[in-house]
Amino acid sequence: MEILRDVLVFLHFIGLAALFGGLFVQLKSDPRVVNNAVIHGALTQLVTGLLLVGVLEGMDAEVDNAKIGVKLLVVLVITVLAFANRKKTSIPNGLFFGLMGLTVLNIAVAVFW
């Protein structure tokens, strides 16, 4: 189980890198879009996060359900916004910076909570 947890954490970090990187590379772009990295990163974060909670529960590890609930809500909002706007030729700056802010918020909750 320990190896499975480590693999899931690794994949969770890969998803984070794809999500944040997909947004970060567009800071100076015009127009900004929801690219494949954002979509795949958000989905990877969502799936691996849920699997990690299941593995931790199976290992009888302490799981902070409030923290997990907040992180789940934030990644669900990111995923829905990304999917809803994935086919648009450009997205508004407010949406772009909202996605960026939510991504950073999720990182902050993971690190500081």
C-alpha cells in the first residue's frame, strides 16, 4: 500500500505541474485559452486525489476530511470551468486569473492546512 500511495502522490504532483504549468505559460499570451495541459492536469489532480484518500483510509491513516472537502470543491470548480471553456478561442482575463488563483489556493490548502 505504501508504494501505491507514493505512486499516487507522484502522479498527483504531475497533475499539479500540468495544471499550473498550462496556465503559467499563458501569462503573456494573447489570447489565453484552456489548453490540454489544464484539462489533463485538473483531471489528474481530481482522480489521484480521490484515489489517495481511498488508499489512506485503507491504510487507517489520519485523514482530515474538512481539508479534503475544501480541496475537492476547489478542484471540481477548476475542472468544471476548464471543461466549460475548453473549446473557446479565448477566455476572459477574469476567468484565466480565477483559474490561476484557484490553483494556487489548492496548493496553499495542501501545504499550510
